[in-house]
Amino acid sequence: MVFKRHVEVGRIVLINYGPEKGSLATIIDIVDQNKCLIDGPAELTGVSRQVISYSRIALTDLTVKIQVNARQKTLVAAWKTADTQAKWDASSWAKKLQSKKTRLSLSDFDRFKVMIAKKQKSEIINAKMIELGA
Amino acid sequence: MTVTKSPRYYPAEDIKPAKNTYRVKQNPPRIRKSITPGTVLILLAGRFRGKRVVCLKALESGLILVSGPYKINGVPLRRVNQAYVIATSTNVDVSKVDVSSFTDAYFARSKDSSTEGENEFFMGDAPKPAVVNDQRKADQKKVDDALLKSVASAPMMEAYLAAQFTLTTHDKPHTMQF
Amino acid sequence: MTVAGIMKQYQVVGRKAPTEENPNPEAYRMIIFSPNAVIAKSKFWYYMHQFRKMKKTTGEILDVVEIVEKNRRIVKNYGIWLRYNSRSGTHNMYREFRDVSLTGAVSQLYDEMAGRHRARPRSIQIIRTSTVAAKDLKRANGMQFAQANVKFPLAHRVASGKRGQKALSGSTFTTVRPTTYLG
């Protein structure tokens, strides 16, 4: 098993605990074996500069090219040039999170519509399966 | 020497001063914000539990006037307690429905004197079938005609009202949005 | 001091109470780490009566100020010299920590002394603290994180039972093997 995601300066992480759960951030320095320094940048993701434990973050595949202790301004510029937000939104991980969020926010009527749509879908699939002689 | 004269007469027994009586003013019960005329409600108790119905208005007693409509899911014009409904965010246009004639008095039960008395109770013959009077039927039709029109104008709304509300595995009603 | 927790840094100034013979006694200033100002004053008298013939009943505190780290934005290396009483004697020690603030490093120190040496806060005395340049670091652990281009994977990630999320060991039986490799 080869590791592809590393704790390193410039790695984009997803926060999975606390008030900023679900937000992206960038590692800007490594404190020790348990903690790192992250910055959103706050302007783009709403995560302010802070020390965070590795147990509260998940490493993503994305990185940006920055120096240690990069300031917010350079960080924002690095995100823009790397097109990080768009790349993240396009990833299946982000899509899954988004669809989970959408599912949770559905109203009762919406859930009913989904149920009907699901039935129609499986009807089509079943008809096709019979047609194929399966 | 005392300035004020003491009274000549003392009652033999203490007379208790009359207590201040005051009437408690009964405010009309508050209907929760999520329930407005036109809101689709899910009934949670009674013989129509699980049905999705349309709220028509709140009555003076704090009960809510609902209609299925009868043709779609079999729920007639009926009063329900707001504690036993879930209010959804879905709305049906009820501006065309005239519900001004419905009050709590309209739903009050008429006392049928013939069924009273011990004799009747024990010796009574076969139970009479419940008869819905023609006035009610006419009112139901009048309300539902207007209501069905606006239900038909919203896509899938009729099927939605006809369907029962159920919870299945992994459904957590406290985290669900309605 | 009986509790540790998140430490703060205080500057405490105190002196002997002025008398007829000595109306203007010498004042002493001390930097003390403690969770609050009350404990800081108590600690001041504890240390003071070891160095000079002074105690709380015959002295007075002139000033207690919390010292707040100015730059909490970058990670620094802190060296801390301390002495502590173990079960068998007194030891001097030097330890290094990486943190954004000195108080953070001192909090780490108290936690680590408790963990590694079972030392209680009351038996730890901090002698001196300083920031250390990366090249002057003495301890291997600090050194490996203080260099440029540090890079390492997070191996064997075990979901600990956090609020709103189940621990890996939360259920007695399961039909799926847990995943600890997250790339």
C-alpha cells in the first residue's frame, strides 16, 4: 500500500469535527506528530488560522504551492492559480458530501417525489432487463 | 390617649374578608407558526393517522379545520388537535376555498334522546348505521370542489395527498425536515 | 499548585510589607506559569520564601499581570528547563516543544510530565524558558519537525468515537472489516 496523501505544507484538508466541520483548509506549517497549523484561507473557506489536531482533519488529494507560514494573501492567490475550489467541487468526495447535505434538507413532499422517481427508474431498468433476456 | 375612637361593636366571630375574585381570561389557544391555512399536515393520531391533509383554518377552540380532500384520501372536513399533527413546508392554495361557515358549533354533536336510558342500552336493537346528513355532504362537496382545483394545479400534489406517511428503516424523524 | 490545564503566564511583583525601619523594601518580580492569578500569587510566595526571608503574612503583592504572547501566528520551538520531584529524588531536566505560544508549550510540558513520569503539577518547577532556533535544537523529535519540507502520511487511521460519530470499537459485532487506510 502506497500512501498518496501526506501531511505537508500546502496540503488541502477537510475538517471533520467542531464548528468548522465540512470546511476546507490548507496546512501552512507542521507543529508536531499530533498537530498542524492551518489556514482556510478564511476569505475563501471561512476557516481562520489555527492549530488543529490530525484527528480532526482528513487529508485530500489536493495541494497548493506555498511557503511555510504563508500569509492569507498569498494563500488566496495560490488557491486561485491552482483552481482548488473547482477541483474539489468536481471530486466525487465533495459530490457525495453535497448530495448527503441535499438529501438531509429535503422536505416531506420532496422525499415523496424522490420515491416516485426511484420507482420509475427501477421500472425502466426492470423492463430493459427482461428485454435483454436476463 | 388614642386619637381614633375604637368601635363599640365587635363581632363574636372573625369575619373573613372576602377574597378578591377575578375571572381568568381565557385566551384563544396559540396555533404554532408552521401551521397556516393551506399547509399540508400529517395526522399522527386517530383513525386517520398517517394521512396527509390540507389545513383550512384554525378554529376558536384551538382545533384546526382540515380536509383530505375527501375524494383523494377519504379524510372529511374535520377538526384536529394541533399537537397531533406534523406541519410540512408544503402549501396548497386555499384562497378560493370559503370556510367562513365552519365554526366549532358546526361540529358539535346533536344529542339523540331516543338512544338514552337503561332500557335502550340493554334492549336496544341492532346498531344503526352512522348517517351523514345531506348538509354535511353538500358542505364537503362545496369545499372540496374549490380545493381539488388548486390541488390539481400543483404537479404530483394529488398523489402526495393520497399517499400515507410512514417511517422506514434509518428514518430519524427528529433530524428530518418536513 | 494542584491543577494544570491550560496554563497562563503571569508576572507577579511583591515585596516585604514596609515598616518604620524599612519604609521602602526591595520589590521582587517573578514570571510564573499557572492557570489563574490566584494560583500565581500563591506560587510567588512559595518560591519567594525559598529564596528570601519573606512570606505572605509579612509581605504584599504589588502587581499581577498576565503576559500574553504577541505572535501566536507562527510555530516556534520552545526549550524549557525544569526540576521535578520524582518518587525517588529531585531531577533537573531540559525539554523541547513546538507550539504557537509559550503557554501552550508549558501546558504540553505539564501533560507530558504527567504521562511520561507520573509527575504532578505540584512537584514541577519551571526554571527557565526560551525560544530555540531550529539549528540549536537538542531533541530529536523537535528536530524532525523543525526542518524544511517535512512530509509524512497519516497511517492507520482509527476512527475514535467522537461526538456524533461512532468509534471503530463502538459495536461488538460487525460484518465489514474496518478501513484504516485513507490514502
